[in-house]
Amino acid sequence: MKLAVAQINLTVGDIAGNAARLLAAAREAHAAGAELLLTPEMSICGYPAEDLVLRQDFTTACTSAVQELAAEAPPGLALIVGYPERSHDGLFNAAALLRGGRIETVYRKHHLPNHSVFDEQRVFDRGDAPCVFVCGGLKFGLNICGDIWEPGPTARAMDAGADWLLVPNASPYHLNKERERVAVARSRQIETGLPIVYANLVGGQDELVFDGASFVLAADGEVAAQCPAWQEDVFYLELAGGACSGPQHALPDEDAAVYEALVLAVRDYFGKNGFRGVHLGLSGGIDSALTLAIAADAIGPDKVHAVMMPSDYTASISVEDSREMVGRLGVRYAEIPIRPIYDAFVGQLAGEFAGLAPDTTEENLQARARGTLLMALSNKFGTLVLTTGNKSEMAAGYATLYGDMAGGFAVLKDVAKTRVYRLANFRNGLSQVIPQRIIDRPPSAELRPDQTDQDSLPPYAVLDAILEAYVERDLSAHDIVAQGFEAATVRRVIRMVDLAEYKRRQAPPGPRITPRNFGKDRRYPITSKYRPDLAERN
């Protein structure tokens, strides 16, 4: 039989728009001779709909859309469509089999993830019954996403007589996630002997980005079909017994995947929220340069407006390199010096600051002058301000509230500084858009004379390694030191991370590309007296 997988980009809350896309995919699949179309998890309403599913009017609208889709779908085609099912016995993350103009049966997700970015136990009830149906002479069982991360739901499908397992997913991307999915699916395949069709969502949704990369594991446990990452389309599989033939696409390497994730995240956050363009502050440094390249690739240079806001401490090469880069990309560009604004701030505060030496207060005033300008441009022109700080800076608090943190979307929020360099070189490998001098020169905030980042921070190679251990793996200070890092440096970095929690709570959202981002993944209290001690062993 021919089975179609709709690896498509859906929008949370756009019930009518999503239903229209599903119907178009169904008509395309039917025209291609498919007997069954598998769509992603919660495809009628988008994922994650979060607390929207708690609204009676929302779930009613979703159910009505599913019923209308069943009535309008081509006859002779079976569809698997995800939606929030509200019934007398609860609220469920469900997948409906649509066939013959009606909802034939419904599967309710068993395993509700309640970790990292997932809160499904907060809003959904658990299902416990298998669902097996016949189509094209084969018996198909259903699991939904997290169900295959534990043995029970897959075993129940096997016990109910399934020949194949269909798994609609909304599995968000992070580094090497595609390997994890295949490994988990292979574990279930080995346990049950069931070949698996894994259909994943593609697209950006706030801080999450979905990479697609749908695949098939045949009865021998090998990947028999691999759909591309970061592309939406309807893909076709030919199933015969436990064997499958289908597309075979190579997945991108790590840097390419991260870059694609950031581009798609910006494109969808921009497009799905209806912005007219983007503004960003261009400093002549590598973070803003990479952000500019991503923005231009995501939405086109004609919608990108870069603003250089020089101060007395801005090096001439920063202005030169910025002008060169915007010329290479073809984006809009303006220069607005901040000296008059900064002088006005300092003048108004002169009485209050009398007798006090300049310090980081005056440095932060420069950043806040820039943030005010960018937000004014955003208000006037209906644009999205992209902030340019990276994960290393966010972790250490090396950023200014209401200054360089002011904006609507933090493109590099989950990208460590050392990876910023890797991504800049990757992008230049496609075409030379970032002047090499930006990559080569020591990073600096340029808020005082002869400043470099390493005046305030350890070398980034050291800082990022400690941050990865402390933030992403929850290692203790003692364990980090045991890896060979200086105790004083470890203690200093941990203190910076812990004290900066209040800043991160006020940062804009940004795309998640690691297993532990600063957002839903890591929820620490702002007010906390706990401080890791090197003398303690965890």
C-alpha cells in the first residue's frame, strides 16, 4: 500500500488555517494514490497549544474542525489527525482516524511527558487503550510522540494485533535529537518487532523549533526511509509486509542543523506574529553580525533594518565592518550616534551622581540609549527587534536589562559564544557575508576604552565548558573542578549564573537548540539562598 506522511508547518491556534492545510495535503495524497495520510501530533490546533486546550471554546472549535475535515476529505483516503479531545471522562491529547466522512475511532496518548519543555500532565488526562485499524490490507496501531519513549503503549499495540506502528509527533529539535528519536524507536521495534512510521512536525513555535526529519524503521530495525530536515512536504512510502521503500535524504551536520533551526525559528516567529520587518542593533561584533545574517536568510534582506549606534568608544573598524556587511547582504542600514542621548542622561543625573566616579552605570546607560532607539523604531514601523546576546552572556549576566536585552526575540539566546564562531564560519562557507575581521578580532562590548569581554569573563572556551557542565548537565562545583578547571574560576562562573536569574526572567524568548535552554527547560527561583559549595559533594 502507499502511505503518505504530511511533514508540514502548522500554527498554534490557527484552527481554520491548519484544517485547510491538512485538507490540501489529503487531496494531494489521494491524487498520488495514497490510501492513508499520517499528520503530526495535534495537527488541527498546532503544538504546543499550552493552556489554550483548557478553554471549552477552543476544544469545541478543534472538534468541529476535525468533523468538517472528515466530511470534506477525499473518499477512499484514511487520515490520522491530532487534536485535543474533550469528553465526559477527561481531556486528551488524541489522534483521530477519519474515514468515510466521519471520525471512525480515536486514540488517546498514554505517556504524557512532564519534563524539560513539556507540561502535558498539567493539561491532559492519560489514555490507556490501544487503537488498531485496518487499511490497505495492513493492521496499523497508533502511538503519539512520547508514547514510544516507554515500552507500554507500543506493547499494547502489538498485543492488539498491529502489523505496523504509526507515530504522529511534535518532537522539538535540539542538538542530536534526530539520533535520540531513532534510538528510542529502534528500542520499541526490537521489543515488539513492529516496523514504525514516525511523522514529525516542522516549524517554529515561540522558543521551540521542530525539524521534521520523519523516518521509517522497517521490521529489520534499519532506517528504510528518511525524510529531510527543515523542509515541509508530503512524502510517500510503499509498504509491503514489514518492508518499506521511500525517500532517503541525508540529514545536515550539526552546524548546518543549528543554523537551519535559527533561520526557521526567526522566519516563523516573524511571520506567524505578523511583523512588518525586523530591526537590530549592529555593533561590528560577531554576535550582531551572525544575527544579521540569520535574519536576512530568514525573511529576506528587504525586510531587515540594521542600525549602527556608535558612541565615543566605538572603534572605527566596527563602523567600517558594519557598513561592509550590510553592503554584502543588501539590508537597510542607518547610523544613529548615541552621544547626544548619553550626554542628556548623564546631565540629568549629574546632581544625583555628584562625587561618584563613573562605573558600569555609565556603561549601561549607553546600552539603554541604544535599546530605547531600537524600541522606538519598532513602535513606529511595526517591526520586531531582534536582540543579539548569546547564551554565554545570558548565563553570566553579561548583558544590560532594558539595553541590549531590549527586544522581542533573542536569536542567539541558546547559542554559546564558541558556537557563535562556528556558525559564523559555517555561514561564510556558504557565501562570504561576514567580514573576516569581525570573526578574527577580540570580542568587546565597546562601552569603555580598550575594553574586551575577557576583562569581565574567563576565556570563552573555558566559560562555555563550565556553563555546559553546570547549566546543561547540573554537575556540582566539585565535579566540574574534578574535570580540570580552576576552583576559583568555577566558583566565579557559578556565582555569576546564580545571580543573573532575575535578568534571564526578563529576557525575550529565543529558539531552543540545546537540551537545556534558559526558558522552560531550566526553572530556577530568583530568590534563593542556595549557593553551591566546592566543599560539598553532590
